[in-house]
Amino acid sequence: MLVGSAVRRVAIVGGVRIPFARSYTAYSTASNQDMLTATLRAVVERFKLEGERLGDVAAGAVVKHSRDYNLVRECVLGCGLDPHTPGLDMQRACGTSLEAAIDIGNKIALGQIDAGIAGGTDTVSDPPLVYPRSYQQLLLASYRGRNAWARFSPWLGLRPRHFKPVMPAVVEPRTGLSMGQSTEIMARQWQIPRADQDQLAYDSHMNAATAWRAGFYDDLVVEYQGLKIDNNIRGDTSLDRLGKLKPSFAPDGTLTAGNSTPLTDGASAVLLATPEWAARRKLPVLGFLRHGKVWAVDFATGKEGLLMAPTHAVPAMLRDAGLTLQDFDYYEIHEAFAAQLLCTLKAWESREYCRDVLGLPAPLGSIDRAKLNVKGGSVGIGHPFAATGTRILATLAKILAGDARAKRGLISVCTAGGMGVTAIVER
């Protein structure tokens, strides 16, 4: 061990986020730094941390400007914590903030720190627009020039095409496919019907809308830029409306704008600590972060689906914990696409997949769908890439704390690059 000789428990004190907003709407002028700073400040205010020095703050963004090379530290300096609090930038695509929570949790467990914050932020409304590499090379050639002619001559190669910006895209460099196109392949392979995808999307919206009406999110979400509630949730949608939407990623496909996550802006954060640290400050303990696991799949060769890594990570984590897939009271599985979640569930039920791909003696089995994403999932709430993990972690911790009969919950997040991040939370 790097510090201690005994593993300490990692308490989830609580989480805060700003409402998630469809891109180009409420937060069209907000930056990642703006949103994450506001979220961290809300954590500081909620848990009375003004002027406190924490052991570390780990967070990140996927869509990120070069100016934000030290994003988290800058946000820490503006949020009200003691300026001696460090900040760490992390990035594991859609699993960024859950990975940040595991990182902070490991430091607490090892005795390196007593408390820290994990979080994430993302905006598609403030993208880092860049220009073609050929234009970059022209500029650098001019900059390197040792005399007037050497500095001027590269500009003779300037062409109109150099002024066409390159927009960031959710495309895998190894395959050239978007995440939606990759998921269409998975949906065909696993024979996931359109009707099943629309049903899951409908449930995601209905569960989220019901949770908001019941006040569940009142202490998890703080107003920002005039927005008080996630603005993607459609509590008035219907299966008929979802069924009329056209495919988004292939003419004969099953993925639509209705059963896929929308481009979303937002930020979230969670405060983690030892139980003793929380007790000294009279802060609540909602639950404990007990296990975490990360995995990756060989998607680039076509052997496995891009978003199937959680099918590997979860059974590996279950072995660590000595649990089965059915030993959970709640399941929080990120809905990058309804089809992706359904592929994952079908894989765990498949004897052939569990035997031949996962090397298991028997299928993991099915889960009780009534326990899945009970307060809404990413299709309904939205998905600011790096912010989803701690959005889910804070939600699950509150669910468990409010259910005296519940013992534990499972978190599973798929990510770009064929990776997955998973965790177990217990009361």
C-alpha cells in the first residue's frame, strides 16, 4: 500500500448538479469552466465547505478547449474551497466522472486523503472549433521563418478550404463510425426490436418526469442560467410519438432521436469522504462506494460491439465482490442508446456469449426491470458526456438512503473507445 495498511470505507456524502440542458438551448453561452465552477460552488455551499481544504478534486470534460488544460484546478480556485485544494483533470469519455469518483475513493481508502470531490462537465454548445491541419502547418511554417521572405512565402499556399472549421464529432478514429452507427451494428447483431428501444426510452422519460414531480431531484439539482429542471425530459411523450420518428443513423435502422441520448450540456459533482470526516462536520452519509472496475473490448476489429465493455466489467466486479447480478436492489445503467442497454442485458442472459466471450460457466441472468433507472436514465435526462457518472452516483446513493430495505446498487457506464466503467454502492 502507498500509505495505509488497512482499507478505509468511502462514504458518499452527497452530490449536486445543475440541470442538464439540450445543447444550444439554456447554456449556449456557458463554458465547461462556468458550469463546473457553478456545480462545485453548489457543493461547497450545500455541505458548508467554504474555505475548507480538501485532499483532491478530480473531474474532467470530453469536449474541451486547449485553453482548459488545467480546467479543474481553475474551477477549484473559483468555487470557494481553500485555494490549497488541488485539482486533477481526467478523461475517460462517458465514464469520466465515475472514474474520477473511483480515483478519489481509492485515495480515501488508502489513507492518502480524508475527503475529495469527483465530477464532470461537458458542453457541445461551446465546442473547440479548429481549422484544418494544413492551415496549422502553414501558420507554423510562417512563424518559423528566419527572414521576411521565409515568413511570407507560406501564405502563398493559402486557399479558401483552409477557412472551413473542423467541428468535433463523436466518431471513432479506428473505425470512422459514429457512436450511433456503431450501435446500429450492435442492435442488428443482437436483434433488438425498435419497439423495445422505444419502450425503454418511454420509461426513461416517464421515470424522470415522475421523479421531478415528486420532488426527488429538489436537493440534487440547483438552478443555473435560469434553468430549474432538465429540459430534455418529455413527460407528455407517448409510444405512438416515439414510433413515428425516423431512423437517425441508417435508412433501415432502429435508432432514432427519441431512443438515443441527445447532445447535452451540464455538470455534476459528488462529495466523498471517510465516515469519520463526515461525522466531525455533522454531514450525512448516504452510502458507501465499495467496488469499481474498468474494462475495454476489441471493437476496432469488429469482434465486439463498441459499447459492450460493461458486459465484461460487471462480471469481473461481481467476482471481486462475491455477488451475483441479481444481488442488487437498484440498477443504474447508462442509456447511451436504448439499444445499447438492451444489448448489454441480452448478452448477460446469453449462455453462448457468457461462455464463449466472457468465459463464464453460466449466464449472469436477467435483472428485474422494475429496479432499472427508476428515477430516469440518460435518454430522458440527457447526457453531458463527462457529467453522467457522478449524476448517476449521486442519484443512486440518494435512492438507497431513502429505501430502508435496500442494500446495494449497481452502476454501469459504457464509453467511447470501447471502454466501460462500473461500480457498486452499498448502504
